[in-house]
Amino acid sequence: MAKKHIVRVVLSRQHKELLDRICEKLGQSESETLRIAFLQYAEKLNLVTEKVHS
């Protein structure tokens, strides 16, 4: 099983409030919401495709 890494994220109060609203609407935890957002961003930058093909 792959080792999981813990990453600390620092948000402004406004960003935290926005994250809370997103989590509430999606019914997900902060961790899951940030993980999915990160992976979608990487995909938009074609980083996921590059990793698979290299």
C-alpha cells in the first residue's frame, strides 16, 4: 500500500469560509474536497497525462 503524506494548508478566513460552504454543498470533508480540487487542477495542466506517459 502506498504511503500517504500529510500536507498542511494555510487559508485566509475568507478562503476557509468558502471551503466550508463547498464542503457542505458536496457533503465531503475538507480533506476530500481539497484532494479532488488538486487532482482536477493537475489534470487541467496535463500533469496527470504527462506522468502516465513518461
